[in-house]
Amino acid sequence: MTSRLGSRRLVLWSAAGLLVLIALIVFAFWVVPLWLVPEGELQTGAQRLKAESDVRSAALQVIAGLVVAAGLGLTARSVALTARAIDLTREGQVTDRYTQAVEQLGHDGLAVRIGALYALERIADDSERDRQMVIEVVTAYIREHAKPPTSPPADIGKEQPSPDIAAAVNVVRRWRWGHRVDLEGAYLAGARLSGVRLPGAVLSRATLAGARLAKADLSSAFLNSTDLSRARLPAADLTGAHLEGAKFDGATLDRAVLTDASYSRWTVWPEGLEPEARGAVFEAYNREARARSNQATP
């Protein structure tokens, strides 16, 4: 609607400009010479005709300059309107793609749901303004569908997410635009998240048992009561992470950075690991003790 209105205005301005141009030409040919070449000052008719011709030439040059300037203005306006129309068309296409992808997330077909997740990732690549919305939809899908099995797995150490959850995890792992990720309570045992960048992410009470998190950026992440047993975290960055109640039994933390990570008495570490020697801070226990003391005080 906006682009159509702009096009109509452009046509009206063009018509008005043409009328003004005709008026200027008439003015330059007949009126200006009469003003600038007064009667009686030239001795012969030839001199008068030459003077009028010179005035007309000068006037036409001025008019030509004005026409060029007006043409440049109209061209710039036309280009701007065209660019706006292209942007509106692109935004409409992105909206249609997003709507279709979200609808397909509820499809019964596994392949359709996986395709929808990757379609959302492509939308994030193409549209900066939709990235926050895309990552929220993808993580909501994980939280809703990544649930623990109804019966214990045959091989606890070799659990893997379902194919659609694995696809959603891949989207999160490749995410590079820095939006905060919320995967609280998600069941992601055995997930492959090596190299993932999740600073400040909410992973409280999530299950990441046996997950691959080598070189993962989990700085300032919330990992309260998160199950990371048997997880592989070599060279992971846990700077300032909240590890109160987290379970790292059997996990690999070689070269992992624990500087200023907070933990409590309920945090379970791998055998032989000394958290304070690695820079972790045992301060959460004091807060918890004070809270319990306040609750016990009548």
C-alpha cells in the first residue's frame, strides 16, 4: 500500500514537473527577451535579434540545469521507492517462510519437522530482526520435546537425542548472534554441543549427561542442579558459571576454565578434582545457609 501511494505521488510530481518545464520554456522564449532587451537601445533589427537569441540561449541553459537537477531528484526518489518496495516484499516473504516453518514444527512427519528447524535457521541467516524470535522458537521446541525416556535406556552411556532434537541442537550449536538461550529442564543426554557458544545461557535442571561440550563457552551460564555426569568438557569455558548443585561425576574437565564459577556443597565434582585450586568459588553455601537460617527463625 505504501509503495503504491509513493508511486502515485511520483507520477503526479512528474506531471507537475512537465507542466512547469513547458511554462519555463515559453517564459524563456517570449517573456525574458522582452525584459532583458529593451526597445530603442539597439540600432538595427539584426542586433536586436542577436541579443534576444543570446538571452534565449542563456535561459535555456539555466532551464536545462534545472531539468537535470529535477531529474536527479526524481531518479533518487524512484530508487528509494523501489528499494522500499523490495524490502517490503522481502519482509513479506520472510514472514510467510516463518509462518510455514512454525506450522511444520507440529507436523507428524519427522523429516518435515527437521526441515522446519533448518528453515528457521535459514531465516535467521537472512533476517536480523527475526533472530531473537527464531532462537526462542527453537529452544522452546527443545524444552517441549526433549523429555526423559519413559523407561531406562539399555545403555546409559550411549544415549542420543531423537533426530529432531539433534537437529534443533545443531541449530543452537551453530548459533553465532549472541542471543541468550533458555534450555532450562531440557533432557539432552548425549547431545553433541562441542564448540557451542552459550554465555549466560539458562541450563538449570537440564540433563546433559554424557553430552559432548568440548571447548564450549558456558561462561556465566546457569547450570544449577544440572546433570553433567559423564559429560565431556575438555577446554570448556565455565568462567563465572553458576554450578550450585550441578553433577559432574564421571565428567571430563581437563583444561576447563572454572575461574570465579560458584558452587555449593551439593555440587558433585569428578573424583580428584579440587575446584578451588582451579579458581572456583565456594560462596553459594553461605547464601544457602543464611536462607535456611532465616526460614528456621520464628
